[in-house]
Amino acid sequence: MVAKRRIDIEAGRAALSAWQAGEVPRPVLATAVRYALEEVAARAPGNSVEVRVPPFGVAQCIPGPRHTRGTPPNVVECDAGTWLAMVAGTLAWADAVAAGRVAASGLRADLSALLPLI
């Protein structure tokens, strides 16, 4: 089951476009991050990987074994700028991981097939 979207798609796309154009206020950055998290969850529904972009949001995606308690076995975590750069295609997944900008743990914690989103 796909989670209900909380960010309006048009508002999310607008926030992402604004971020691509340059510096944005924190609420616009938050909207862009949350929209992108919802989009990755919509494109790869599931509960086997948790994608964290603190302090803005978290999403579960990719089909596979589901965790029910404690820290999930597959976690991806990065800052907002790194997340949006990978979403927009200006930073490759492999480059972000190699540079230490993404912490990815677990066998399924590879989002290279899903990114970029736009």
C-alpha cells in the first residue's frame, strides 16, 4: 500500500524547481525534500529501506522484508542538499556514497536505480 501524499504534487514540483534555481527559504527546502521522499516512495513502494533526510523527513520504500521494531536493516541517510542534488541528477549516487555524503547500510540500501527522479 502506498502512503498518502501530504505534499501537493504541484507545490512539490514548484519547490524543487525553486531549489534548483538557487537559495530558497527553509520552508521551501522542506517542501522540496518531503515531496522527493514521497515521490521515491511512490515509485518504489515497500518497507525494506528507510530513507532519512533529517530534520525534514523520512520515507520507507523498495519492496522486500519489512522490519517491525528498532533500527531497520536498510537505511539511507543524508542532508537535504545531497538528497536534492541526487534527486535532480546533479550528483550521482555512487559519487555521493564515495564522498561520504550518504550513509547507506544494508544489502538493499542502494538507490542508484531510482535516482535521479527528475
